[in-house]
Amino acid sequence: MSVTDEDVRHARDVVAEIIATHDPKYAPLFEILDSEVKRRETRAELIKKTLSRTDLSKMRELRRKRQKNRSGRGA
């Protein structure tokens, strides 16, 4: 089972609440969760930017050609 982005955000928010109401000793855990949220958001933005600059139909066409070439080699 994988941990979703929403799971990480929720855990970060819960830890923030615990720190605010109880004890700041959990701050390192908050920092870890916060950096993971930021890392995932940065990755998602980078993927989105890359895809917006790339013509997806051209990518699919190139992939099909490569697959066709590979299947033809073994024959």
C-alpha cells in the first residue's frame, strides 16, 4: 500500500496541531512531513511543465515506432 499525497498532508496537519496544542518536541517530525509534501508538489509541477512543453501525440508515435522496431528484431 502506498502513501498518497493527501495522506502525507493530513499527517503533517495533525502533527502541526499536536505541536501547537501540546509539545514542540514533535517539530522534527513536522519538518520531515512538510519537506515530503514540498518534494511531491515540486515533482508534480515539474511533470506538468514537461508535459505541457511536449506534444503528447508525438511522444506516443515515437513510442509505437520503438515498440514496432523491437518486435521486428526478434522475428
